[in-house]
Amino acid sequence: MPLQLLHNSENRLVALWQISENISFFENQLPKEDLEYINSKYSDISKNKKLKAKQKEKKLERLAVRFLLKKLVQQMNLDYTFLEKTETGKPFLTTKKGNKNLNLSISHDFPFCAAIIDKNSEVGIDIQSLTPKISRVFHRVMSQEEQKKAQTLKQQTLFWSSKEALYKYADIEGLFFKEDLNVNSITDYGLRITNNNYENKKIKLFGRVQNDLISDKWLSLFHHYFINQEKEFVVVWL
């Protein structure tokens, strides 16, 4: 599919890609270093059909998100090299002119992947499909106040995805989702049409990281909601 930009400015790009291509398409577009890494992690030699299909899906996700990232880097007139990761799992590009201070984050939930790059600020992004599993385990990673705020599956997914994005943004080993990552929401009701009906009702999200290594101020989180073939998704980034 064509690249879908969620944010487009001189210093920041945020985008989605729906994976409809096959593995060969992405393999022909990426450097050998990316392919060697992915092939070492995701083998499809299993005789179990379900496991083999899952491995193929994971491989497609990781190829596609690198391809998306490459498109964004090139759109900023920079050179895509290949994707590496720090010991904490934070992705980065090997240093070339202009790439040294490029901040990036990636996420995927088949058949979609998402990426963000920024020339100035640290970033984090997460894409998540709405699944009942989130409601079942929501209490494990949310405070009592957060549980009160997020009652519906969509709200719970937004909070869940917010903490994932905050975790990537902070890049601090040993953070606890329940205690160290906080999420809050405010419902902006916009223009009132009748007594209880509003136009442009929108949730505003905020997050903070409580740790000595980073500022604990509340940060604005941005989000995008969409439906694909009756399956719902949210993307959260900062």
C-alpha cells in the first residue's frame, strides 16, 4: 500500500504501512545486513504449519517496518544504512552523515507496521490491535487510577499502547509498567450540539516516566484510530 503519513514536518515523520507485499518484495529493497539479521532470527524451516505461518508473519513484519523506515529516512534526504539495536533493544541506524542524531522508533501488529523518526527529540511509537486479551491482563500493568479512567476496550488499548510508547521513549532498563509509567486522559468534548451530544469528541492522552534518569513531567501523546476489515487498531506516539 502507499505510505500513510500520520505526521509530516521538517523534523519529524510518523507513518503507517499495510503489509500486502510478499517477502521477496522487501528482500529486494533492503540491504544485506538487514536481511542477514532477520534471517538469523526468523526461520521458516519448521514442519509445523501453524508455526511456519507465524514465523513467516513475523519475518514479514520485520522486513516491512525496515522498508517503511527506509522510506521515511529517504524522505528526509538522509541515507538509510541498516537497522541495529542497542543492548536495551532500542533501534538505531549506523552512523552516516546526517544520521548521527536521528531518533527513531518502530512497531508492528500484522498486517500493519508503524515508524517515527525525529531529528531533534527522543521518540516512541506503538501500534496495537483491539483484542479482549488486553482487558484480561489490563490490571497487571495499570494503576487503580488508570483502571478507573480506561473502562472500554478502546480506552484500555490506548492506555496499553501509551505505556509501550513511553517505555521505548525512555529507553531505561528495569522500568516497571505499573509503577514507573503513568498515563492520563482528558476527554475534549468540542462543540455541544444538544444537551448531551457533542461534535468532535476526542481523547487527549498524556504520559510520564517516573525515574531519576529522566524528567517526570507530563508529555503529550498523539494517537490514531482506524478500522481495517472489521479489525480495530490504535497507534500511539510521542
